[in-house]
Amino acid sequence: MAEITAAEAYDRWFDNNKPLFDSEAQAIEAQLPETWTEGVEIGCGTGKFSERLGISRGVEPSEPMARLAADRGVSVDQGTAEELPLTTDEVDLAALLGVVGYVADLTAIFTELARVWSPGGHAIVAFLRANGAFAERYDTAADRGAYPDTLAWDEPYPLEMATKATWRDVETVLGGLRSVGFTDITTTQTLTQPIADAIETPESPSPGHDEGSWIVVRAVRE
């Protein structure tokens, strides 16, 4: 059997962890505006979220991931969150889903978001909360180079992805959005259950950001 690529392993994780994906997607769906004209997922990966949420356009730096997203019908521009291949005021919905844990300069990406969003447009920023149960589990595995044998989880998050991540606390993300002019900020959370329960049963989202591992922020550009 041929060895799968890192992009394929990442993509397969969603299929093999459907309760987690459902929980995360439901929290995002709870924050989406009722309508939008031009939406884009920045750092769309393999297009799993875009496909589910009905976002037909993406930006992705990884060519292997972009190819998988294109196979799902996402129109992908290759580029980075720090230098978006989009024009000023081009979109009225931009989603950063899991991306803030994989960029070095939050100010740079939020400044770019402010540039490409049209006034009144919405930003959706979803991320694993630093010091949450899942982020701590992934950090421990990254430090040790493996997940513990006692972990009853058939396919945990790819270790390569966990090793690259820098999880963000909520106030850092909210402060970054406010600093570039985003207002009307609301938060939704999920994955409040113990990991053993969360990987088995989808969880409905709830307002707030102080209990869940997965946080979704919605903000409006002035």
C-alpha cells in the first residue's frame, strides 16, 4: 500500500473523526451570517469546511491541499493569509478556520483581512483555544513525539500538524481583531466535554468562549 501524503492524512482525519468535525462545523454554522455575496475561506486546507459551509472560494498555500480542495469544487487561489491574492474590499465573508494556530504574525493576517473585506462584511475566526483540553493533549504529544498508548483514540490529530501549531488564547485573537477595526464581536464554543466523550458524540455549540476547546468568533468590519 502506498504511503499517504501529509495532505491526505490531514484530510482523512476529518473522515475518521466525524463527531469532532460535526461539533466544530456546527459552531461555525451558528456564527455565519444569513446571507453573503462573496465569501472565501483563507487557509482552506483540503476544503472540508468550505464544502460543508457552502463557501465556494478558498486561499491555500499548500499545493497538495489545494488540489484536494479543488476536487471538492472549491475555487482555490494559491497564497498566504499574510499576503492574500485578493483585491481591496473584495469579499463580504472571510473565514479563518483553524488557521491562527499556524501563522506567526496575527497582526499581519488580521490587517490583510481588514483590507479585503468590504465594509459591513463578516469575519469568522475559529481556532483551538490555548490551554484547552485538546490543545494541551496535542502539545503533550508533540513534545513526546507520540500519542500515549493509553489514549483510546483510533486516529488522533496528525502529529505533524500538532508539532507545527502554536495555539492562541482567546483574548489575543479578540484583541487582534479589534486592533484593525473589527467590531460587534460575538463568540461561540464547543468541545466542552472530556476528550473521550467529544470524539464519540457531536456537541451542540453554546455562547461564550471560556469552557470549550473550539472557539468561533464573528466580527464585523466598520
